[in-house]
Amino acid sequence: MVRGLKWLYRFLASKELAVGLFSAVCLYAFPGTFFERSKLYSSPVLTTLIGLIGLNLLLCTLQRARTLPKSILIMHSGVIFTLAGSLSSSLGFVSTVNIYEGTTVDKAYRWDINKDVSLGMDLTVKKINLEYYPIPVKVGVLKNGEKDGLFTLKTGETFDLEGYRVRVDALEFPSEKLKLSVFYQDRFIGSADTSGDNNLPPDYPFKFILVAYKNPSLKKMWVDLMLSKNSIPIAEGASEVNSPFKWEGYNFYHTQIERDRYGVPYAGIQITKDPGRPFVFSGFAVTGLGSILIFIRRFRGSR
């Protein structure tokens, strides 16, 4: 029994096993590299092989701890941390869902198991936000129903109108409604839009019309999200492209904004959870430190 355990220990810590495991990983990952079979990287077979590599390196390090230089020990520790993080990441997931503005979902599609699963919370898209670069527009002005002027400018700019200053705030899509703010002697007196809605004084004589505009260029888009349980909000935040909303290990990525065939906007949200991420990056840092120490040691001519 003891002899068998010693043999197993030596075998698991052997260089021969390390070479065999690395060869097996390379052969197994080959189809995923060249034929886009990404699911291979999260398969139980590859996870097992990575776990065995980590165990082999750990036992090898413990077996030779007294003889190995500190720089090598540090580098081995970093690799073990990275492999442990990789195994932990296999417990995470990636899921996606499309959500209409102002609506709530409690399920998302998990790509690793190919089915909808519960999020354990309610996810609401409160608002879809689009910000454009300044848009060139032509604004027609009517006074008591008669044409009074035509102004060409960009959103964010102003024009003067018989003692009033009018600021062109924004052009909304898909309604193509231009929103304006009106000032008198630098005092805000109300707002209006080219659909006819306004809160200006009753005696204000002007009305605005959107005559023309150039196609806008999108500057930024983001969504305002809310998480809740049992109708009680637990977290709120914004998610932009490459800048997810984060909450207790979950990352909510905004991936797209589209409209259905009826013109109703919806947002694509990707939800990820990766418990191994901190271990992987810590392992990279420790491995890098070990590599630097090895380089310094070799540069100085030490053995």
C-alpha cells in the first residue's frame, strides 16, 4: 500500500507526466484553434487535463522545494495560481438576452448548456440612451403662421430671434423631433419641439419647423439597468460597450441596440460570471515577477 502510494506520488510529480499532459492538451485543443470549435475549451476533458497539469506542477514544486531557486518557486506559484483560476472559471457562465426598453426579464440563454436559465433576480432596461455628434440642421421659424426665418446650424448651437435666444438641444430618432430651449435676456423661459409641443408663455409668437438635417453619426450608446428581487430594487447602473455594469461578481455588458419590425427599441445584454478571473490575473502577475527574477539571476551569471 505504502509502496503504491509512493509510486503514484512520484508518477504524478514526474517530468514524463508533465510532457504527456502538455502534449495531450495541444492535441485536444488543435481543432478549436483552427476550426473555431470554442466549446472544446470548456469541455470536461480539457478541464481535467488542466487540473492534472496543475497537480503535477504543485507536486513537482513541493518535491524539489529545497533545491529550486526562489525565482523558480515564484514562477511555479504564479502558474499554479493561473491554472487554479482557469479551473474556477469553468464554474462561471456566459448568457445573453434581448430586453425591450422599460421591460423586465428573469431568465437568459446560457451558451454552455444551450438553454434559458433563471438569473436569480429581475433585470430591467430602464432606458436606452443614444448620443450623437452635433448634427447639422435647418430650422424654419413661423411667426403668427407666416414664414419668418430659416437658420442653418448644428445641435448644441444657438440663434437669435427678435430679442430671444434659441438653443437647438437635440434631434430625437426615430421620431425626427427637434428639441429647442428658449431664453429671454439670458433667462430660460421654456422649451419647444418641432412636433408642436411646448411650455412657452402663451404670448410667445414663434413656432419651429425642422426643414432638413444631415444623417447623424453615433457618438455613444448606453443602457440604464436595474436589478431587483421581489420587486425591491437592489442595484442600478449604466452599461456601455466595453464598460459593463458590475454587481457581486456579475458583469452586465451592453452588446447592441436594435429595433423590431414595429420600430420598438430593445437592447442586447450579455451577463457573465467568472469566479476565476482574480486568480488568473494574480497568477499572471506572480509569474511575471518570477520571470523577471530569473532574468536578473541569469544576467548576473548566477546558477
